[in-house]
Amino acid sequence: MEKIISSFPAHPAVPAPPALVIPAMHRFAKFVVGCTVLLVLAGSLVTSTDSGLSVPDWPTSYGWNMFTFPPSKWVGGILYEHGHRLIASTVGLLTIVLAAWLGTSDPRRWMKWLGAGALAAVIAQGVLGGLTVKFFLPPAISTAHAGLAEIFFCITVAIALFTSPQWIDGYAGRVVDDEGVRRLATATTALIFSQILVGATMRHTGAGLAIPDFPLMFGHLWPTHWDAKIAIHFTHRAGALLVLLGVATTSAKVWSRYRGAAIHRELTRPAALLVALVAVQITLGAMTVLSRRDVWINSVHVVCGALVLTTSLVLTLRTWRVKFSMQAVRLKPDTTPAVRTVRLQADEARAR
């Protein structure tokens, strides 16, 4: 075991100032992450049920203030769209609290900026949501709305990670410095995000069933004819294979190097979870086509995709943890005159 551990470059964690560890802030950040998962599910249900214009005005709801709109009118698609707005408003309020908390209590300047970035993202997300209604669900704005939702989700997950005691103390005193794994994980995360953007484009252009069979395409291994929607759908399927390859390669490299080192579970656990989530995601994608876009299967497919992205992000950020440590350490030569004087006096005494 000692040989396995010592064969991988690692660095001692920088001792964390007590002020950095705020358990309540970390718990609150995780709560915001959980609420964001619920928000992603609510948004996916709006699209899956074609309820995007069930409430045709914004920011009001049929002329009512959003928060005073009578529950008795929450019927049909209105329930999905209005519920989505209320959940989004709640997440926005929680983000304001989180950003303010980071700004006043976290001594790391870059964390203050990250909190401000989360707040800016949720505000922009709300504006994009309003524009989708005002302009009657244009695919470009709707896709941007979906993409920004993923970015906001990633920011909240990153904040929860960066405020965790494990991150701050460098994971039990050792952090891995593995450039190969770091590059693979980073590339995989970028690939997953690109795949999600293609999936959002497919959903908001009505291309979800452009190729109606699975695993074949019009009964063949390759589409027999093409149009814009078929091309988008095919790109999404091809992207799924690339993501599978990227995840398998990254996870295999992590496990081949660190499976015997218990202290590196911060890498092996998300790697294993990533493989499991991708397997579930591909299954859900297939079931979405075979079920003719069942509402709940389609919506859970979106949520699972977001979880794949953030799990890959957590793995990636943990491979970058050593860089945070290196930047935090500033070694300076000892040039204190008093120390030199003491040493000289000691040498003279021994000479006598």
C-alpha cells in the first residue's frame, strides 16, 4: 500500500485558517444545490409538457403578481409553468443570501467573486426565462436559457465544494498532482457540457423524435435521409458515444492509478458515480425515444444529464486542488537580522 501511495505525486495541504471553515455556510450551499436540482426538474417538465406559454405574460401571471396568483388557477400546463417561476424565484432569493454570506464571511476574494457570479447568473437566467415568454419560445433564447441553467448549477456545486472542510484542508493532508488525469477530466467535463447544449437544441427545436427508432436509425446504422432536425438528433446520439468514451477513459485512468489508495477516495468515488450516471443517462435517452417522449422519462433524462455534468465537474475540480495549494504557499528566504546575530554569537562561543 505504501508503494502505491508513494508512486503518485502529492502535496501536503495548506493549513486552513479557522475562519475558512464555516459548516453552516457549507450546509446552506448544499441546500441551494438541492433546490437547483428541483428547479432543473421543474424547467424540464415545462418543456416536456409543452407548457412554456401556458402563462402568456411575464413577470405577472395572467395580470396577477406572481406570488399572489390564486392556487385555484394552477391547472393543466399553468401548474408546470407557474410552479417553475415560483421555484426559480425561491432559488434566486437563496442565491442572494448565499452571495451576501460569501461576500461578508469568506476571506477568499475569489470566492466572493464566485458568489457574485452565481447571483449574476441567476438574474440573467430569470431575464432569459422572461424573454422566452415575451418572444414566444424562440429556439435560440430557449436553448441559451437551458445552457445558462447548467452553468448556474455548476457554480452552485462549485461553491458547495469550495466551502467543504475536506476541500479546505486538502483532503486529509494530501492532494494529488496528476497532469494526465487533470487534462482528461477537464476535457470530459467540457465535452459533457457541449453534449448538453446539443440536447437542449434538440429539445427546443422539436427534434427529439426526428429519428424515431433506437438503437437503429430508420432501421439502419446510418440515417437514410437528412434534414435539419435529423442532423441535430444524430449529432446528439453521436455526442453520447463521445461522452461515454470520455467518461470511460477518465474513470479508468483514475481507478487504475488510485483504487488502492484509500486516501484518494475524493477521486475514485466521483469517477465511479460518473460511470453509473452515464449508464443511467444513456438508458433514459433510449427510453425517451422508445416511449415517444414520455413526460417523466424525458424530464428525468434532463436532470440526470445535469448530474453527469456536475459529477464530472467535481472530479475535475478535485484534480485541480493542488494548484490552489501551490498558489496559496509563498516561501520566502529567512533574512531576519536577529537570527543571523544569534548564529554568529554561538559560533564565536564555540571557537573560544
